[in-house]
Amino acid sequence: FSAVIPTAMTRVMFMSEAAQSAADAITRVEDVLAAPVISAPEHPKAPDGNSVVFDDVSFAYEGTDAPALSHVSFEVPAGATVALVGPSGGGKTTAASLVPRFWDADGGRVLVGGVDVREMDPHDLMDRVAFVFQANRLFKQTILENVRAARPDATRGEVMAALRAAQCDDVVAKLPNGVDTPYGACGAHLSGGEVQRLMLARAILKDADVVVLDEATAFADPENEVKIQAAFRRLARGRDGAPRTVLMVAHRLSTVVGADKIVVLQEGRAVEQGTHEQLVAANGLYARMWADYNRAVQWKISSEKEAE
């Protein structure tokens, strides 16, 4: 009898844990279902071109007093690459999230192709914008279906071409069943940098006119970063070779040196704008950040003899 009691209690504990997990899952599902539906205009407008413009944009998260963005204005011309940089908490990710309407601006306008995103059909906006953020999750499906999620009607050949363009050949090669391996099964677990490359493959397959990248090298080691940079260059070109409009957020300043324009955000405000050379010459916040970055790159541990 004494041996049965612990067994019974263990089963009760497992049942209690399962009940709590189920209740938590149901609560999260209910939260999603109760989320407000994005508003769609009665007479949606179609954008003319692929430019992105922030026109005196202000935004504050619900429940906060300080604005995340305050009267921010800048332009990403069609086919250009514009980078958002600045100290942490400056509003870079918030600005990037307003383009695909993850939130709506409290003041001012975010324009795509000359049209306020709130005046566009949400489905049309989603078709025109591809985004890769620093926190990505793969579905519990095959690698093929994970990439194909961007364009469900894509052929197997198109998916494979997107994977090659995103420098994912080594990722596919190490999987037991290649692209037909379910993620999370058969030991198919990938590093953060490898997942980022799969997300870039998804964005390449979507072939959208506007690309939003948020800290896409955040979890990459040096080897993965080189391949991600190569995937960036391919993503910045459309299927016909024409340049896409790219808005990218970055902390590693080495990734934005070649951008057509750099916008420096600090405490929710755009404090500087220009090319890398112009901003370094201006000797402002960006110049200080660039100097700090170079010191960090050159830093090394010295022996006592070297220190002397």
C-alpha cells in the first residue's frame, strides 16, 4: 500500500501540471481571438511605387507615458537602402514595425508608394512588404513548408532556389531528409544564425517590393554573419534584378556602412540623417558610435608583457 501512494500522488501531480498548461494555452488563445481586428478602409488606395516615407510620425505604446517615436520624418526612396541606427530604446524596432502595420501611428503618417498604410487594403500591404525580425520562430513543419509559408503556391523548385539564394545549402545538407525534414524532429535543430537564413529565404521567396529587416544578424556568429550578408545582397535585388526598397535596423554598424542613407534615432527622435561619410564628418552621435564600434572591434586581451 505504501508503494502505491507515491505512484498515485505522482499521477495527480502530472495531471495538475497538464491542467495548468492547458489552462494557460487556452488563455493565450483567447487573448489572440480577443485582439482587435485591424481596420480596413472602405475604399482602399493602391500605392504608386515602392518608396517608404515617415511624415512627422509619433507613437506611444499602450500604458506608457513616454512616446517611443516623437515627430520622426525620413524617406526611403524606391530601390534605396536606408538604415536605422542608434542607442538601445531609441525607437528603431518601433519604426520598422509601423511599416507593415503591426501598430498604427498615433500622429503623422507612414506612407508606402505615396499612400498612408491605413488607407491600403491590409492584404495588399502584406503582399508588398516582407519582414525579417531578430526573434524568429519556425513552424513544426518541414523546412520546405516553413519557407513556402511566404508564398503557399510556390513550386518546390522556387523554394529550393530561394534557399540557395539565402546561403542555406549547408543547412539543408546536414538535415536527415533535406528540406523534407520536419523542424524539431530527427535532431533537426538549428542555430539562431541558421534560422535567420531560413527567414531570409522566406523573404526572398515572397519577392515583395519593400523589405523590412530588424537586427537580422543579432544571433549570428562570424561564419553565419558572412552568409547572412550575402543573403542580404540577394534579397535587396528583385527577381528581375531591380533593387528593392530596404529599411533595415542594425546595431552592428559594419552592416550599414554601404546604405544609401542612415537615420540615427535617439530617445524616439531622428537626430541625424545622411550617408556614413557625411555622418562621420558631422562629428555627432553617429561619429561617436562609429568610434566606439571600431574600438570594440580592435579590442583584445593582452598579455602582461604586451601591456608593459
